[in-house]
Amino acid sequence: MRTVAVDAMGGDHAPAPEVEGATAAAREGYAKVVLVGDEGRIRRELDRIGGRQDGISVHHASEVITMEDHPAVAAKSKKDSSMRVAFDLAKRGQVDAVVSAGNSGAMMACGLFVMKRLRGVDRPGIVTTFPTKTGVCALMDMGANVECRPQTLAQFAVLASVYARVLHGKARPRVGLLSNGEEAVKGTELTRGTHRLLSSETVPKDFDYVGYVEGKDIFAGQLDVVVTDGFTGNVLLKTAEGVGQVIFELLREEVLRTFLGKIGALLLKDSFLRLKKKLEYDEHGGAPLVGVDGVAVLCHGRSNAKAIKNGVRVAASFVEAALPHEISLAIDKHAPLWSSEMVQASGS
């Protein structure tokens, strides 16, 4: 069984959700879990839920990286923080993966400073999954890289397509570039340069590039991967989360407004639950930091126990799928796509 280190102090409500989620993950056989953080607080939580069991261990760390900390500075200076220690355990081979609901910038910094980038990777990024009419769509980058170059987004297309192939079973992913319209003349200097690189027919690709796509296209089910910079991706993610939550609240109010609506709600209860399961972030667990030499999964800051449990589950699945190795192979194969010669020829 794989072993996953969980940053027990990273989330908004730590360590209770982390301890409960890790205990559930171990109990359900997803992985062995090492809870990293304040040992006294962690053990009190374990006692509270009766969670002392096989498959759970505790590794003390005296510091915490907060949301107010500067990510790069904290990752380097707070060497005994729960997040940094978890990454150190992975680097030494004592665990197979890291899960944290903490500062995402610090996760990126720890990935770069401790795990290091895979050879040939320009910048690691964060991949998240959106539900669609026909399944799921992977979005990269979710927020790790606010400012990008065309060659960086071209790499994101490769990284995310490997994710879609290995984790979603898409043999040849359909990749779109997020823009403000489908016409090639639209977009920004960044998107136009990226479009020229990805449109090249001189470099064989393991995915089908479909060109510019709009935000509405992500949910239609005709795409497997959407590529964008981290600023836009994060805005899109937060907007989609907010819209989904409001729609559910409005629908609930309208349905419960009348007696017949309440009867209809009872008849449609199972359908609503299935839809809720597709949309709730805690069902998906977390998003991987892709492009580093290891497996690191970022969970939502307000993650509950269910989200942490599923974060451990998906982290173990990434290890089993050898995601970093598959990415290394793809980076080597597609390197000519963002070579200096290609960038210069495309005017990117």
C-alpha cells in the first residue's frame, strides 16, 4: 500500500478535517497516512474521533505556513513547517506523495525547492477537473503561474493532456486554448503566440489541438483539456464554484416554495444527489501540482474531511499511474514544439 503525507496544519480548519479525512482514507484502504504537524493537537484529534488505528502515524512539525506568509520565503525559512516537512519526507522516499490544503503558492515553492522540476519542464502548474455534460475536462493552470509565455502554455497543453490520458482514460485528448472568441485574430499576444505554436503541423503531437475556445465550451463536453494562464484559470475556477453554489441555493428555494415543489423534490432526490456529487469539490479531492518530480496534491483551503480523504485517494492513484514518469516521456517527445527555433519561426 502507498504512503501519503498529509499536511495536518494547512487547511482553514486544521487539524480536525485533516485528521478525520486521513483516518477515513486509511480505514478504506486508499493508503497509509503520515499526519505531519503539531503532534499534541493531532493526537488529541485522533483520540476525539477514536482514530488510532493501523495505517495512521504522526510526524511532528513545530511550524505552520500560513496564508499570510510569502510563499517562497516561507518554504525556505520555515524548514520545520508541516508542509515543508511533508515534502522532505517525500524527497527522502519515506512517503510516496504529499497532500495539503494549505497555501497554494507555498506548495508550488516546496515543489520547486524540494521535489524539483522534471527535466525539460519550464514551469509546473496546477490541473483541476471540471464536470461537463459528457464527463470531465481538465484545466491548466489553476493559479500557480500568473504570468506566462507562449512556450509555457504550449507545455501546459502537453502536461494536461498526459493527465487526461492517464487519469481520465482519454486516448487522444482534445485540447483547446481559452480565449475571448473562437476566431484566431482574437485573444492577446500570449494566446496568439501559443496558438501559433500549438497549430504547428511539423511537430507530431499526442493530442488534437482544436484551437481557441470560450469559457462556455469547457462545460459542453467536447473538450478534454483547456489551457490558460494561472490568473485567468483561477478566476474561472472561483467563478464556476460561485455560480454552481448560487444555482443550487436558488433551485432549492424555488423547489421548496410550494407543496407540489416539495413533492417533486422528493421524487427527484436521487437525481439531485448525483448532480451534487458531480459538482462538489470535496468529491474530487484535490488538484495535482504537475511538472515536479513527485506527486503533490493541493486541496481546497476550506476542505472538509471528505475532501481530504479523496485527496489521499487521488494522490495514491497518481502514484500508481506513475504520473511524473509519463509526463517526462511526453516532455521529451514534444520538446521541439517549444524549441527556440519553433518559437522564433512562429513569432511568439
